Amino acid sequence: MPKKKVYRRKTKETDITVKSFKLRGTGKVKIKCEMNFFSHMLTLLAFHAGFDMDVDIKGDLQVDHHHSVEDTGIVLGQVVAKALGKKQGIKRYGQSLLPMDETL
């Protein structure tokens, strides 16, 4: 069985770990994070993009959420870039505007 790659960014302010990531998944998500809204947004991202991911986010939340959100973006960007490889065969593009959560 091949060893599973773990992506991690550890700084003085944060410790972000992506334990698993599947680009062509089913939207299955496990997020360990103390920022409820950010967890919600990551869950929606994975659902709508079709990613499977397992992410642990720890940060200096007593100071602010900025470092945690920024470092999570950095790590997820690295993971997606690695998963896309040479980006051959990608032919998807889309744009949509829609009201969410009963905003009408």
C-alpha cells in the first residue's frame, strides 16, 4: 500500500494539516476547526467542487482568525496544485450567480 501524503504548514501562529485530499471525490469532508463559519465554507467548497478532504486547523484564535484562514488557503492551494499535476485534459470552466439560503 502506498504511503499517504500529508501536507502540513506549521508556523508560530498556526498548525494546518491536510491528512487526505481527493480531487475527484464525492464531497466527503472531515474538518477539525474551531471556526464554525470557516468550517461551513470549506464544507461547501468541497461539496460543490467534488473534493474529498480531511483537514485539521489549529491557530491563534485568541488573536484573530486571519492567520488560520490564510495558512489554510496556502496549504489547500498547494494540495490542489499537486493534485492537478501538469493540468492536462482540464476543460471545465463555469460561472454562476445565485441567491443562497432564502435570500429572496
